Amino acid sequence: MIFRRCFIVAMLMLPAACATHGSSPKSKPSSFEATQLGKNDIDRVCEVHRQEVFASLRLVAEKMYRRNPREWKKSNATGPEEIVARLFNPAAGWRFVELDGRYGVEAIQLAFRADYQGDRVFALMAGLSGMVHAAFDGKSEFYMTDELDPQKLYNAARNVEIAMWKLSNDRGVDGSLFLLSNEAGPPANLSYEREFGKMIGNLDTLSIVVAARSDRTVVKVLQAMASAVFLPIAIFK
């Protein structure tokens, strides 16, 4: 972290250093231009993919609450918009007291427990978002000194697949689905599946890009969905 900050500061000082050895610069670089000095093309690709995944996560959360209004009503919120805003407030870091310290995969699992009495949508979306956040090492911006782990990104994609399967198949003791999402129809509603597919595609593509950049090999895991277990993603430090 200290090295990265020193590197960025050094890069930001380049224009000033150049000015002392020649004519004054024509114009002062904008804050955007200065920030971009410490990034390469892959860093920008990482940021775009992360933004797309979180856009899909937020959209799924909004749709899940509309489809399952009983869940947000378990809280003291004035409406689902208030809960979604809280869910995606970066300051919270996807760690919430009502989840009893569960984060990432553990929070996702809570959403599919028969004995869980809390807001299942909240547990699911906080878990998915925290897991993806961990796969990106807890960062939203990336610089040349950063290096993502392609295995984490691959594992996150598989975990999204498992969560999507559970949404359509896991049921309570009364035989009803824990949460409603896709509908076979008529008319069919597969919008949830499309958003989950976008997340999986973005994470898989970025995993391939990062692996090629760092010359690393990703260990592929094949599991039957009915018995699949969530793959580990080390929490960032």
C-alpha cells in the first residue's frame, strides 16, 4: 500500500518536474488526467468489469424486493429503496450487524437456511456483493501496482452460478421456494437469469484477462449443481 501511494505520488509529480527543465506547461492537467497516470489498459478493464457486475447486483436486488415484498417488510425500512441504498453504500463494506458477522459466502448461505427469520433478499445480496468485493481485493479502482487473483474471480463466477441455481430450486419445509425470481410463464420472466448471466460472463472474462496478464493458471472446478458447494474466496487484508 505504501509503495503504491509513493508510486502514484511520483507519477503525479512528473509534470512539475518536467516544467523545471523547460518551458512552462501549456495547461495544468485535470484531476482526471492525473489519476489516469497510474493506470494501464488492464486496470481500466478491471474497473469497467467491476462496475458492470455491481450494476447487475443492484438491479437484481431491486427486482428481488419487488418480487418478494415480504422480505423488506421484515425491517423498519420505509421501502425497498431505502434498503437497496444501504446495501450498496460503499462505506458499509457489505458487513451488516443483522447478519451476525456473516460475510460473503456465509451470508449467501444464510438466505437459504430453513430456520432463518430475517430478510432473505438482504442476506443474499449482501453476501453476493461482499463476495464479489472480496474477489476484487476490496478495491474499486486499480493501478499498475495492483494485481488481482484470477482464481478469486473464477471462484466468484462459479459461486454466482450456484446462488442462481439455489434461487430456482431451494425450498423450505412447506415446499415453497425461499425466494421468488424467474418465472417459466406464460409469460416467461427470465430477467433475473439474464442479469446473473451478465455477472458470470464479466467475472469469467476478467479472470481470463488477468490470468493471461500475470501468466497464471486458473484451476477449473466441475460440480453438479444439486450438490455444489460454494468455492472459497480469501478475504482481502
